[in-house]
Amino acid sequence: MAVKIDKKIKGYSVVTPEDKAKQAEAAKAEAVRQEAAEAAQARADNVIQMHERIERPETLIGSTYKLKTPLFEHALYVTINDIVLNAGSEHEQRRPFEIFINSKNMDHFQWIVALTRIMSAVFRKGGDVTFLVEEMKAVFDPRGGYFKAGGVYMPSLVAELGSIVEDHLKSIGMIKDPELSDAQRALIAEKRAAYAALDSKKNSDVSPAGGFRVVGDAAPVVDDRSGELFPEPRVRAERREEDVEVTGDGGVSFPPSATMCHKCSTKALVIMDGCATCLNCGYSKCG
């Protein structure tokens, strides 16, 4: 078949059977890639995302958390139910669907029902619902907050509800809990060991009466107020009440004289070498 060439020929090459085979293989590979991309796009289009039009299944999985505060005589029970999307596929995910709060105490029934309905509506709306945690934890009670078990400060009851929601979202993978680095863990362990050694040395030098102290390894005791020397100790070397340890989160013990750390909101801030140091998160005022 004759082909008319209207343009000026600048060069030419002879197409061999090998070149034709390479072109056919390249075209076939390109077709395979295109087909895989279309299949991946089809799977992505079929992935179900959380939105408000999803109907509630007959059965949901969830968790119930007990909340006992000094504000109420009776405990609050917080239940968060989750829906599983794309079950059995690689896109399976668990998302919160609804929340309920139950208690024998009916003093705050109205605002608790309103809060749970609004939160459930936000859950079903979909998207990033983790902002609820920060919003709730930023609520402060004008009458003052309280310390929950473990010495963690809670500025209000709503803030503790936000803490429970945060723990639940961490358990289902929506919030990633930042882990301490090896250097931070080593620093915290070093600070705790140094404070324990300092506290044990203090207890060995000071008697529980507050006015007597043991002089060296000898038996005589000197009264700090009068300077009078006694041949034998008049009191037993018992542990002072303020030296009794309290248990924090995770089984870690902090001294009761510790103050609250503004970084981790835990009563673990002690004075070491003239500097405020947190035995829980490693924060130090001196840097």
C-alpha cells in the first residue's frame, strides 16, 4: 500500500520483528496496569465511609466504662457502641456510632441526655470526630475540679467524659497514643531513682517526731528545740505520714507531697535540686 509523505524526511529506521515484539509486550503491560488501576479505583469506590445515612444495625459492639467522681454519690456508666464498616475486607474499620450515660443520680439527667444525643449525632455524621475530645477536656467547672484515682486532675465532669471518649478512640485506633522515646523513658527512670534515693536519705536522718534527730550512728538524740542531749531515743523511727506513697496510673507510686504537673495533669511534680521535676512525664522547669 502506497503512503504519500507530505513532510520532509529527516531520518528513518527499519522496524525489525524484535521491535514489533517489544512494542506488543509494552502495550500488553500498559493494558495490565490500566486494568489494575481501574480495579483499585472500583474497590475504593465501593469502600463504605461513615455518614449519617447509614442505618443502625440490629447489633452493635461496644464498651462500658465506670466513672466514679467525688461530685456524685453514685457512679456514672458510660457506654459507647461502635459500628464495623467494610467487615472482612482490607478496609475494615471500627467507628463510634452512639453513646449512652446511665446512673442512679438523676440530678443532671437533662444535660446528660442532651450531651449524649449531640455526641451520637456527631459520631454518625462521620469524618474526624476526635475533635470532641479536646473540646470536652477544655471544659472547666467554675466550682473547681478534682483529682481522680491516680492523681490526674480533672477540671470538670465533662472533661472526664472527654477523657473516657479519648481512651475509647485510642482502643479502636482512631487516636494514636504518642509513645515516649527510649531517651525520655531513661530520663524518667533516672529522676524517679534519684528522688527515691533522696527521700530514703531524708527519712534516715529525720525522726517521725519532727523535733528529734539521731546523731550519726550513736544512740544519743539531740532535741532541735532545746539542744538537750538524751542518752536514748525517746521515739521509735517510724515512717512519717507525709512519706507514705500513693499509687498513680500504671502502678507507679508518687509521693503525696507532689503537686500537679501542668503538662500531664498528674500529681507527680516534686522539687529536686531546687528545680520542679515531674516524675510521670519527665517535665523539668529547668529544662
